[in-house]
Amino acid sequence: MPDPLALVLDCGSTNITACAVEPGGRIVASASRPNAPQADPSGKPGWLIWDLDGLMAKIAEASREVTAQVDRNAVTALAATTWGADGSPVDDRGHLTYPLISWQCDRTEALADGFDDIHGPYDAYRVTGYQLLPFNTLLRLIWLRRNAPEALEDAATFTMTPGLIAHRLTGEASIDATSAGTTMATDLAARDWSAEMLAPAGVTPDLFPRWVEPGEVIGSLTADAAEDLGLKAGIPVVAAGHDTQFAVVGSGAAPGEAVLSSGTWEILMTRAEAPELSRELFDAGVIVELDAVPGLTNPQFLMMGSGALEWVREKLYADVPDRGAAYERMIDDATAVPPGCDGLTALPQFQGGSGPTKRHGTGGALIGLDLQTSRGQIYRAMLEGLAFQLRHALDILGDLQTSDVGEIRAVGGGSRNALWNQIRADVCGVPVATLEQKEATVLGAALFAFVGAGVFGSADEARGAVQVEVNYEPSADSPRYQALYHAYRELPPALAGHFGG
């Protein structure tokens, strides 16, 4: 009897990946296809949609490539994760009544600008835990009501992208809790829809399909879908959902532990009971989403990440054309620079305040430049500035819970930079742990797929499959960084906005 496998369909904005995963967390086969939004059929500038048929075709191609490499009879469950915020109305046959609008589309920016006339942003935050973002699903629903009301009138239901994929695979309509939590239309404390938030869109909670929790079986893979994916019919399709929440679980984090998802942007999260949604948290830019496990939420900060480091590479290391080689050179140069960068201070762009939107960020800054400043100093200053930003967010999230954060679990591309991890540990004064399995979202979704298939009895039991690869402990440089951090927090008010102050 072969060991069971879970097939995870990890659908991101730039890549669609299918992975076959063992219960121990090892990915035994994977395949990817590029993904990108399409121009809206209307041709209006800035309007973008997802081609759901094209997305399903890429899922099928990647899945067949994976299932050709494994024993398809060993696949015991399937789960899908995607980005958040995007959903669409569908009719009773499962056909879209309006194209699937992309989160990169700008058609709802005017609604975001005039949100005070819909709900006060803080009033909405106190219910939903969500900051005002131009791509909030709630704004899409209001936009449809005002601009394409027939799409809602002809709809049998409205579901999010993971639910649209699951419907194509099973014929069953559903919406998972983690995706629902990204809509700005849920009551965070109740873990359910908010009729108050939905009212301006002219819809009620009964527009949405069956609410499912991660690990719950949505339905069985149909014969047609099984043929497309290279699998046998009848396999249970298990609820997963918003990729961020499954990266948290895939990191192995227990409640109270901090997780840093590090990429172009960084998201610092913890797993906690629903916090009091105070004005302080709102003003600090904290978003609170629904955890994959009922009873828990994910308070989080969205911050600039390696996007700032890419700026350094593009502007200062253009003489090293190979990207990997450029980063090796950057790290070598920065390693030779002492903590504090001889007085150079970097203030990376911080997305905080009234909401982490692409329109409300503040520009970055470099303080202390002189004619002797080297590019290695600038790169290290960026690493330190990003670590100070992380420490500030960690302090705020730490105030939400009764126990101190014992360590930070880092996942994503930015977790592969050993120098950055050491600086993070020194600045934050806690260990930074990286994972043996780098695809934390895939692992998290696989663990819930195995729960749905009965391989594990619970998410806590499944979490034992996660293995830590390296612990970066605070070094002898940590006291120096503590002093630098507190000096950083004393910057003049004119600069404090760069640092969420």
C-alpha cells in the first residue's frame, strides 16, 4: 500500500503550482505554470480580470505533470489555495455572471476614496478587523451593485477564488473561512458574515454559499475534473483557502508564536484570539484575518520587504547582471560593514497609518550619506532598516498577547538570506527559525488536506510534520542593535512617518 499523498493546487498571482506532498511534509513532485491577470474585455485602462477558464487549464496542465511522476492511486485528497480578496457572482449552473476582477484592478479606487460616505473606515475596522484597501471585496460588491446590478440579480451565489476552483472540481458551491475573512464583510468576533457591512452593496448573507472550515470536505472530484487533473474520480476535495493563512500553519507556528512571510512585501503575523479592535491598532495599520483554525485570528502587519533590496540591486549592482550572483556580492559587501553602517540609516517605505494601500505609502529615505558611502553600506543599512521596521511591528503585536513572542518563524524568499536573518534576530532579540520545507503555504494546505482525508485527526496533530531547519540566535551584536533601534524610534516627527510612527 503506497504512502498517502495530498495534491495541493497553490494558485498565486504570478505562478500556479501543483505539488504532491507526503504526510511528513516532503514535496515529492511539483510543476508550475505562469499566471497573470488579463485586460478587462471592456478595454478600460487599469481594469484587470482573471481568466478563470485559463486558470483552470493551467491547473490541469500542472496537475497532470505531477501525477505522471507519482502513483495517482496514492493521492488521497486535494486542496487549493489562492490569493485573497477576489471573488465573483455565479449562476445556478456555476457560470460567472461577471468576470473575476483582479485585486490589481483599479476600478474600485474611487469607492475607497469615498469610503467615509459608505462606512467610516474605523467603524468598519471595529467589525471586520480589516483596513481600507482599494481592492476589498466589499468594494467590488458595491461597485457591481452600482455599475452592473444584473450580475448580482442573475447570481445564485457569490464565492471567492478557492471556492470557484472547488466548484469546477466538485460541482459544490462553498466559501472557506480564510477567504471570507479577506472580504471586509465579515464579523471577526462571530466568524460569520456581517449584514451591516454588506448592506451598502444591497446584498444579504444568504447570497453566499455554504461556509466551510479548512479541513472540511467540500465534495468529491468529478469524473470530468479527474480526467483533466490526471487523477481518479471520487477523491475528496478539502477546503483550504487564502494562501497567507496556510503559510502560517505550514510554518509550524503554535498560537502566540510569530510568523514572518518575507517576500517583496513582508507580513508579520501571530496566531491569537480575536483582539480588541482598538483605535491604536487601526492607526498602526494592523490587519486581523481569520486563522485557519476556528477560535483563532491572525493579527498582522503589511510592510515593505525585499522590494527595497531589489531597488539596491537594480540601482547599485547593475554591473552584476546575474541576479543570484548580484545578491551574493551584496551579502559579501554588507557582511564586511559593522552594525550601524558607520552612521548610515535607511528608512524603507512603510505602509502603515490608515491602511496599507499602494496609494497611502510614504517614500523611503537614507540618512547619513557622504562621499565615502559604499554600496555595501547602503545594502546593509536597508537590511537593518527593514529589521527595525519588523521589531516595531513585533512590539505592537506582542502587546496583543499575555506572553512574549518566543521566536519568529520566517518563511518565503526573504528567509533564505542568512545575513538578514541574523540581523533580524539581533534587532528583535529573539531567535529566528527558518524551515526545512520552504513552501510553507503548500505544506499548510497539505496538512489540512490530510486532516480531511483522515490521515491526521486535527490541525495540531498535523503541525508536528513541520521541521525547523536553522535557528538564528541573537549574537554579541544584539545589544548594539537594541541601542540603534531605540535611537531609530527617536527620529524627528518629520521622519517618523517612514517608520509607522
